[in-house]
Amino acid sequence: NSNNAGVIVGTNVFIELSGPSTDFNINGIANGRDGKIIYLVHQTGFIMTIAHQSGVDPVAANRIISMTGADRVTAGNGAATLIYSGAASRWLLIGFEP
């Protein structure tokens, strides 16, 4: 629920989100490495926000850059594809399905 910073995905590539009981934000993802691709899918019915360059995550390298330069918000269920850029030291949101 609410803000989620430093989300740990480990070695997983496909991450099916579960557990929220209200709308939620993804503010950062931990332990990125150059070229790592992850797929976030949620079918909870709640609104998911992928936060652009959120300062909620205190570790800059965990933050996400949205190609629109703004937060991306689902209309309920949704999915996101992210790749980690070592050059930018950020996750890049390269696909989004509201």
C-alpha cells in the first residue's frame, strides 16, 4: 500500500504484484544492473503509479525514469516493462500498459 521504495525483486524477471488493499506507488527498485529487464504485472484492481524520479526512494540508483517525464498511472490492473541503464544509473520505464 502507499509508497514502495527499494522494492526487492532479486533475480526475478517476472514480478506479479500482490497484497495491496488500496492504490499504491512504485518509487524505486533495488539492485539494478546494466541491461536487467523486469516485468511488473498487477491484477489487484487498485491503481498502480510508477513514480518518475521519485525522491521517496533515498537511493538515487533505485529510481525510475519514465520516458514521458511524468508519473505513469494505471486505470486499475496493469503492467510495466523496465530495463536498468548502467549509464543513467536508473531504471527506464520502456513499456506501460494501463
